[in-house]
Amino acid sequence: MSGFLIKGANVVNEGKQEVKDVLIKNGRIEKVASSIEAQGVKEVNADGLILMPGVIDDQVHFREPGLTHKAELFTESRAAVAGGITSYMEMPNTVPNTLTQELLQEKYDRAAQVSLANYSFFMGASNDNLDEVLKTDGKNVCGIKIFMGSSTGNMLVDNEATLDDIFSGCPLLIATHCEDEHTVRANTAAAIERYGDDIPISEHPIIRSVEACYLSSSKAVELAKKHNTRLHILHISTEKETHLFDNSVPLEQKRITAEACIHHLTFNDSLYDTKGTLLKWNPAVKTEADRQGVFKALLDDRIDIIATDHAPHTWAEKQNPYLKAPSGGPLVQHALPAMMQHVKNGAISLERMVEKMCHAPAICFELENRGFIREGYAADLVLVDPNDPWTVSKQNILYKCGWSVFEGTTFNARITHTFVNGHLAYHNNKLNDSVLGERLTFDR
């Protein structure tokens, strides 16, 4: 048999829900109709299931090369596919940092050998690699990443002239991590003076404060407006920052866009006492007012995309005291179930969730033939049972690090099938990596 015929699914796509059949052949969506008959294909009974485009995650850290004790492309791409994520864009703060075209190509070569999901990799910017940045080909690289806040190695870009040169000279999408380093360091010093080495985790959103985020994000927006740069600000965590963005034009016309992450949409600072350093992310999870403010901006289109910022560390590393515990956590396997829980609770509609997790990343990054259920598009598709509860436990976690901030959480929705380029890569809790993902390309 060659291909699949998905029968009777509740297709959620482009703002609508419709019961449809979908025919998959040769890795593409061949036909979408109310009723399809086809020979020589495997039929999938999707009665009662939701069919949506595969999730496109524009911000992950899969830790390869150099940090593979935490995660690797093989393990994390499999976890992503099990979570309904069919394409990802990975960050450059690996070891060595991805600061040359040769190092960037090495990551693509490795992904071609092991990644179950489709992939792209950001080129990293530093204070002294502008020539390498400007060599980046926007047709097959998702964008440039600037850490306007501390990161691994030489990736903190804090030189004013360098920032101006990158924003003025780079024609590609620039994605930024925005936290003002001077503010964070001053707040850290004040916390050390008060608490010594025993800083409580509850100080994290005070150290990595609203003001630290706003100072940096507003600076990025100012530079982008000055140079008409295509700017995308990652993981907005504060209500104050949301007012830097507007919804006056459609996403296709925006020059400045923004992203919200699962943890900032789900958690607040009341949980630091129970979850401890497992909830330590940069930028920090902040107040309930901030969580609600970010969610509101997502719903009114000031914020455009939902992503994960999947950033695993080992369990042992996360058990360190505050100053030594690294920031970040794994999320790709649980992002879609977590958002489906928000749907069930009435915080967001199913159609809007699909828009923000599937359509918007494709539009924002100008992806070729992905992110929608359209004839001729790549058959990146996910079937979800909205009424099949399951509980996150160590026994069903696929991350190499072996833990999740969601352990013990019961989700109502379960992913039943994930198709990557028409290949059934995940079905009934089993992965099939006999066919690997593809390099993403961009219509630029």
C-alpha cells in the first residue's frame, strides 16, 4: 500500500471545523473532500478525532553538538513527533556555538541522519561574526538568532554598534532573546547580598524582572523600527512587553512579530514553592497578571505564535541550588496536550490554537508548503483524540533527560497519529523512524 486515506476526521484548519476525508500520497496531501474513495492506500478511521496540521515549533534547544548528556537530535525529535510537532527550528547556543556557516552545515548534516521531524537551524550572532551572519541563505535557513541577554559562550550580543550593524545589514528574520544583562546582574548581586548562596527560587522573577525584559525588548523594537528589520521576539513573559506589539495589519504584513511559550501561558509564580527549579526558565515565569496579559495579547493578535523553548537539562543539574541550577526544561512532547487543556478549559478556541501553533509559524517564517491542510502541501498532520485522558509519568516521557514539569498532570487529549511528510511516524504510542524528516525551505 502507498499512502493513507483519513476518513471522517474533524478537520480543524484555517478557522473552520469540518468533517472531511484527507488522502495522502507521495508525502503530500492529494485531496481534501467530504467523501473520498481510493484504492491501494491504508484507511485510517478518524471518527471522533481532530485532524490538524502538524505543529511547527519555532524555538527548541536540542543540545547537539556538545551538550548531548542533556538531549540530542535523535531523542528530542522523536519526543516532538510523539507530541504532534512535525517541524522544529533549533537554536545556536550549542557547543561550539553555531557562529560559522561550517558549524551550521554540520548541524543540518547530523539532522539528516537522525531527525524524525522536519528541521531548520538558526544561525547565531555574536559580537564579532557579522560577516558569517550575512552569508546565511534565507531560502534554507529559518533565521538569525541574537541573545540580547546572557547565553552560552560568546553569544551575548551587547555591543551597541554590533547590534546596529546586524539590524541594519541583515535582510533575514532576526529572532531575539530579550533580557537586559545589566539589570539581571544588578538584581543578582542584590539577591546575593540579601541571601548569600541560599537564594530562594521565588526570587527568579525578581532577578530576571519585568524591567529587564522590557528594557531589552523595547530596544529590539526600536532598532527594528529604525532599520525596518524583520524582527521576531521570542518567549514574551510580561504583560508590559505585550504593548510593544500591535495587531493593526495581518501577520503576512508585520515586520515585528512575537511569540508566547507554553510555560508562560500555563504557570505563574505561585508554583515556585512546589515545582522549585523545575520551573526555572529564562525569561522567568512571572505573576498571574503577566500570564493573563500574555494570553490576552495572544488572543488579540499582538502576539503571533505559540512555541515551547524546549531546553532540557539533566535531573541532577536541576537539583542544584538556585545560582547553579540551569534555566530551561523539556516541553515538546507535552505542548500540544497542554494547549488542548486550555481549549477544554475555554481559554482559547481549537481554531485559534491551530492558528497560533501551525498556521502562524508557517506565515511568520515564510515556510514553503507547510502549516496548513491544503492540497499539494506536505502531509504533516496530527490526529488527536480530545477525550482520552492520560497522566504524564516517567514511564511515558521520551525526553533524554527523563523528566517533565508536567509529571503527575492528567491531560484530556491524546495524540494518536503523527504524519511527517506522509510517513506515519507515530501511532498508538509507537514511533517509526524508518523514514526521517526533511530540511525546511522558505519562500523568500
